Amino acid sequence: MSNDIAIHLSNVGKMYRIFSSRTDNLLDALGLSKLMPWRPVSYREFWAVRGIDIELEVGRRIGIIGRNGAGKTTLLKLICGNLPQTEGAIRVQGTIQALLSIGAGFHPEFTGYENIRASLIYQGMSNRQIDASIQDIAEFTELGQFLSQPFKNYSAGMQARLTFATATVLHPNILIVDEILGAGDAYFAGKSMERMKQLVEDSGATVLIVSHALDQILRYCEECIWLERGRVIQRGPALEVVKAYEQFIRVLEERRLQAKNYKRLSSQYSSDRYDIFGDNLVVRIIFQGQPGDYCDISTIRFIKDGDVEEELRVGDTQDIDATQSAFVILDGGNWSKPQKSAHTFFRRLGINGDDSSSGSNQVSGQAVFYTYALFKDAKYGIELNYRCSGEGVLSVEFWKNSVLQAHVSPPMEASSWTTHFMPLDIFTPSPLLLNNFEPSSSEESVSLSTSKVSGEVPATDKAKVTRPQESGSLDSIKPRVLRRWPGEGSLMIEQVLLLDSTGKERNTFQVGSPMTLQAKFVARSSNTFRVIPVAVLFRIDGIMVSQHIGEPVNLELKEGEKNVAILDFGNLGLGDGNYIFSIALYRKLDFANIEKPEIYDLIDRSVEFSVYGNPPLLTALVHHPGKWRLN
């Protein structure tokens, strides 16, 4: 390795074994499984990170960003040597100081001085260095006589001061930091930032920083790496990578808010499911053939309106992670262990192979896609990347919330990798499936009844699915919160959309960009209606921000005829955060006699959106237009 390279990672991967029982785990840990060939140990391969290639030059500063569980901390521990890599090579040139867990090893009964000395001895410092460092730490923390008191007597802020100062007293060749760029109160946070600046910028050390605080990444780092599901998605200049990552997060937030608004106006979802996944789609792949035949599955993509909503890379890193919105189900199926061909990861469904049922000419594997909601007016599809060998037959079943929706047979002339798209009509099952289909109740009325939303997969495979980032059964749904207020009812609001300048539905807006609210309503009888549209904007914590009351308009509508009320907001002048609308159609709204309004329909606080892009110092709720002048 060149002297100019401080850290070099080549095709690095870390795999954990997940055992089916504690006994298997113990046998493997003690090395007894090799002595008991008649009792094979059962485990699954979980790859936390894989295929990581990083080269960091001496003196460079690079940040690592990504969502929780992306593999950031695992990667740092591999570089530090705290974990052994499963594959690949790691070479580090220089001494490393790793700030991975501030306060680790501080004993509550020891005094501050005793904890400092024990920590510095652990870090390999000499007695002379320790004596000089203790004086430096005492001055920096400003704890005075408290350093002679037991650590357990310190407040949380005092503990943060001491642990941060002790961890940052060294000046190594390579500095690795994981989420500890600030400590204590506002006063001490300023001091800690200055100390970090000296370590990161002024010392000439090679620096690797993991942080969810993107402003700190931009402040300290020249380059940035974005990790997602254990893979490097992008590496480049810090600003470019951070912008791409922020856009990715906004897309996820956009999906959540659109689905949340859809669910609020639907009768199919309980109120406790508005912010979490509400629907699932299980893809069951079935392969029939003769001994030796197989089908390899590489990628399954969930498509909505022509765009990739979710991509599951089968056999790749974290493909069995049940905390993700898409993952492979191993229980009850015949998936092989992860395999790799050239640059393609995959899992195999093989007849009479190591991973199939003995004597069976049919194998199957399942994957699940969780969504916040499946929209009735959207067009969905599944794109499958696969290859097959032999004269077998491939078929795919689609199950929406435990109900079989379709059975498709992709073409079999696929000895090399090929991609096949299968459109889904998941709200209109074929006549052959009507006996299994549970019709949904009308979405026009918002009632207090509940609907059963099941998280189970097809019973044929007896597989268990853990709903990501949730606990408890979906069968025990709490009572619904009524979102539609009772009104006269001859006009009913059917849909409320927020649109950007191009007319596209959106629920995340940058400050200063235009926003339009569009409320679609339908007449329940033929009449001439006097209509006053009203929108009330609230901050998500319930504080009213503004009211928007339209002028009365007379509309002559026939029964079933639809119309639209449009509110143009112009360029948004709101502070960053989440907001929510109430929408109403009034026949009479007299401010002199507000206790007796005459209302057709009212949807209460059900249309949510978020605003981003304000500078950090502009924290006002509303930026009202105004102009200074000096006389």
C-alpha cells in the first residue's frame, strides 16, 4: 500500500450467522459443531455490509451517512479492528483513535480523576502523557472539585463533558468518530465544536466521521460516502452526496405523507396505522422441474405508475432484514444461501438441491413488500430479474394482505439473466379468485367500523413475516378516529390534493415554491348550491397558522356531478416542519353568528405536508411579507 494511503478497503464484507436456536449458537461458539457431523447446525447468513471498496488518502476527511441500520457503525468497527471481516482485505497505516462510544468503561464508583487515568491507560498512554492530559482535561471540562467526586454523582451534562474531553485528548494519525460531535449544554457544545475543529481540521489527521447531522458532515468533510442496506450508493464531494441523500429522504417522506392523507380519507385503515405500513404484497415464486433444474432470482422491483417504488436485491446485503420495507422470507421456503455470479447476487430455487425439500419436484420462495398504502387509482407491477436452467416451469403468485390476487407464468427461455414485467390489478381480482376475495367497504363514507388488515403470508408455506419497525398483530386494531364531521351532506368532499407548480401531487415543499390545494367534491342531489370553500392550516402540534375563506359561489349541479375548489397559495412562506389542513364546504358562514354555520361537509385535519429549506436561523412559523424603510 502506498505511503499516501491511510485506509484501504477492498471488497470488504461482514456476515453474521443467525442461528435457529440457542443450542446451535452455543455449539458453534464452542466449536463443537465440527465434532458432531451427525447434527448439522442450522443458521442463516446475514450480510451487514458487502462489496465495500474505500481508499482514503493521508490527511483527507471523509464522512459516512445513511439511515439507521445501513451498516455505518459496522464499517467503522471493521476499520478499527473491533470486528473481523468475513471477506475482502483491510489495510490501515497509522495509529487510530476511535470515538465510537463516549463513556464506555467509566465506572460509576470511581472519581473523575480515577476514570480519566483508567481511560488513558486503556488508550495506551505513558505516565508522563497521562499527567499532562489530566491537567488539560481538568481545564477543558471546568468541573473543578467535582473531579474528586464519584462519577455517579455527576449530572448528565457533567458526565458528557468529562467523557468527551477524555476521548478527544489524543492526537492520532487516523481519527474515527461516530456521532459524538457535541456534548453538554449550549456553552460547552461550542467548546466541544472548537475542540473537534482542532482535531479534524488543524491536526492534519486522516478523519472518518459518521453522523446523522448533515451540517456537521458538510462542515468537517471534503468527501462523503452514502450507505444504504450495507452497500455504497454514492461517493463524491460532500455537498453533492448530501444533496442526493436529502433528496432520497424527501422521496420517502413524500410517500409517507401521501399515503397518510389517503388513509385518513379512507375507511380501510385504522387511525393507529396512518404513520406506519398499512398494506403488504407477498410475491411467491414457484419453480417446478426435474432433478438438477433450477431458477435463480436476482432482483424483484415493485413498480408504481411506471416508477420503481422499491427494489429488493435478492442475495445481496441485508436482503433478509425484516426491519426493511422489502425483504426475502426464508421460513417455509426453499431459498438457497446468498450466491454471486460475476457482479450479480442471487438466491437459487433448485430441484433436489441442498435447499429443496427431499423428493419434491416443486420449490418456492417468497418476498414481501410493505407499503404505507396501496392506492386504488395507481397502476402497479412487479419486475423480476431471473435465469433458469432445464425444462422447468416458473410461476408467480401475488398476495395482497393475505388474499391471492393473481397467478402469472413468466416465459422460461431465460438461460441468461432476463427481466420480465408483470402488471398487477390488485384491486380487481380475476373471477377465479372471487371466492377468496374479501371486498372492501366503500371509501365514500368515513364510519367508525374497522377493517381487518392481515400481515400473514400464504398459509401454504407457513411462513412468518415480521412487520418492519412495528410490533403487535394487525388483527387487533384500535377504534377509528372520525375525521369527517357531520354536515348537511348534499355535497361531499371526495379527494384533497396538494399540487406543485407542474400540477403534480406533492406533500413535501421547499420554502418559496408555489403550492396549490385542490378539493374535489360531488353532489348527492340535483340542486343549486351556494358554496363557500374554507381551508384552515394548522401546525402539526395543533397551533392554527392561517384561515382561507373563499367568496360564496352559486353552482347548479346534478346528482353525481363533480366539481373542484382550488386554493392558490402562491410561494410558501412557512418555516420548516409539518403542517396539516382542515377542508370544508359551507352553505352559510356568518361571522356575526358563528355558532350556527350551515355546512355541507368538513374533513378535519387530514391533509398533511412538510416544508423544508429555510436557513437554520430562520425559525419563524410564518415569514410574513414586509419591507423596512428608514426615515
